[in-house]
Amino acid sequence: MIPPRIKSVKAVDNFCLEIIYSTGEKRLYDMKKNLQYDFYKKLNNIGYFQLVKSVETTVEWSNGEDMDSNELYTNSIIIQ
């Protein structure tokens, strides 16, 4: 399954991402479990973490860190 496009993303408290999809669905993804891996090490800096941006169906940061679109969608929770 290809998740819908991401309309917007923003970093919120406690290393979570608030994602709004093109369908209007609003979801919350917890990044903390990913921060233990070397690939995401720079994201432990909250200032850098907050520079997240959306790119089609996923999110990324300026040094190339990104997330699998299916991981973001299926392992996030719906919020209102």
C-alpha cells in the first residue's frame, strides 16, 4: 500500500511528529525508538529535529535522514 501524500509535518513535544495527510487525516508518529540508531543520531538535537519537512509521502531532514512512508503511516496513531 502506498500511503497518501503528506500535506504538512511538524515536530512536537518529546520527539514526535504531527503529520497531516492529503486525505485530511492527522496522525502522530513517535520517533524516539529510531533515535538509538546511528543513521538518526543527529536527530537527538531537538533544534535539528524540528527542521523536519515533508516530501511527497514521507519526511526528511537536511542531512538525508528520512523515514519509510509505510512505517510513518502504519505505526502512527490518529489524532484529532
